[in-house]
Amino acid sequence: MKKVKIKKQQNGFSLIELMVSVGLMSFLLVLAAPSYSAWMANMRVKSIAEGINTAILQAKSEAIRRNTPVILELNADSSWQIKVLNTNSVVNKKGAQEFSATTAIEMVPNDSNSITFNGFGFVVPNTDGSSTLTNVNINTTSSFDGIKNLRVNVGAGGSSFVCDPAIADSNNMSYCRGS
């Protein structure tokens, strides 16, 4: 009679397999960290640009809806408020968006921080005599590859759009027209 050896079935992982897996995961995380950091920096810039663009469109809409001049005041920390010009009442406001010290907002012209819309939604001169805001540049000083700076352009007709100032091809949808 032959003895039948019954192999004990192995459950789980050996210590060597576990160490190899942890080492591989660590290596992949080290490779992915710079890409993730660059992606986060781009998302911060995009979030600020879209927030400012939304504020501009909201101010224009309020001016049309109320059929009265409305002013958007923008601050360098990305906070803003929309006010009805005649009554000086605040329609809407937003506090500063959270962004890192490596993100800066530059208003063009430099001495401007507001846009006034008339009751038809067109940009008109500011009543206080200050320059009308035409561009808002959102810049980052992060050293990662692939970081995009963005610009919010405001047209005389009250239209606004987010564009990439680094794009030179005028056929590209992200090209900064009229800036």
C-alpha cells in the first residue's frame, strides 16, 4: 500500500511576496508624485479662472435682469462682490478661494479691479473713473513640467472666456483672442 501525501494548501502571501509588492507600489508612487502635483497645480489655476469667469457672467446677467448698472469688484486674493451701482447693495459675493502661495492673480490694466455692466449687459466705463478690467491673468510659479497659466478675457460686449496665453495657434479654441 502506497502512502498518499496530502499537501497542505497555502493560504495568504509569503513575506517575500508581500515585500516585493510593497516595494513595487512604493516605486510607482514615487514616479507618479510629480505628475499628481502638477495636475493639482493646474486644477487650482483652472478653478480660480473658472470662478472669476463665472462671477463676470453673473454680474452681466444681474445687470440685464435688473436693467440697471451692476459692478463686479475683484480682489487679488480671488474674492469678489457684485453690487447694484445705484443702490450700492451687494447682490452676491464670494470669499477668497483657497490657493497656494505659488498662484498669483494679475489684473490688466494694473490699476483696475472692477467691471461695470449697463442694463443691456455691455461693459461701460467705471463711474469712479478707474480703468475697466479687461484681463485677469492667473499665474503659477510651480516648477513642475506641464503647468498652465490661464487668462480670463473680458470683451467690450460683456463676453468673457478663459484662455491659455501660451497657445499661439489662432485656430485653437484655447487661444487668447483680442488680448
